[in-house]
Amino acid sequence: MAKQTSQGRLYVQATFNNTLVTITSEKGKVLDWTSCGRMGFKGTRKSTPYAATSTIQDAIGRITNLGIKILRVYIKGPGPGRDAALRVLRGTPQIQVTMLSDVTPLPHNGPRPPKQKKG
């Protein structure tokens, strides 16, 4: 079992096919993780909001086992797990969310355009 801490970070990566949740210490050391596939969902059922909700609830159970009470939450990606994560975290009284950040990467110039046609 990892060292008991009262603060931590929760990273939610919501892709179109899966939702990955990582629990880290304040310094970034991974304490635990879970995903829709680890929860037993397979195929297209992994990409549902219900699968993401159960994954986040499992992560919250793991967080309380680690003794973490204060969280910083980082959400990344466009998948259905985004809204599910927010709904579950809002309805959890034993965990205090101090920061909520969207770290989805945004393209700022895009790829290089194709060459001009000759002729």
C-alpha cells in the first residue's frame, strides 16, 4: 500500500473508445489507476457514459482507500467520460475538489498544407 496522503490529483482521459483514470500524489507519483476495460466493459460498451460513471466511482473508492480527501482534477479528451466524471465528482461529499482543469490539447496551426499541383 502506498504512503497515506491527504491531497492528490485525478487525471481523467476520456477518449471515444475508453475512459482512463489515474490517481497520483501531489508530486505526480502514480498511486493507482482504473479504466472501463478494467471494470469489465468490452467493445462498444466501453465507450458509454455508464461505463465511464462506474469507472469514476471505482476510482473514488480507490481514492478513499488511499486516504485522499482533497483533489485536483485534470480532464483530457472529447469522449463521453468528461461529463460523467463531472457528475460523479459533484455528487461525492467525502472528496473536496479544489481545482478542475481541462488539459485537452488544441491545434494552433494544423499540419502543413499539401504541395501545389504542377501544370
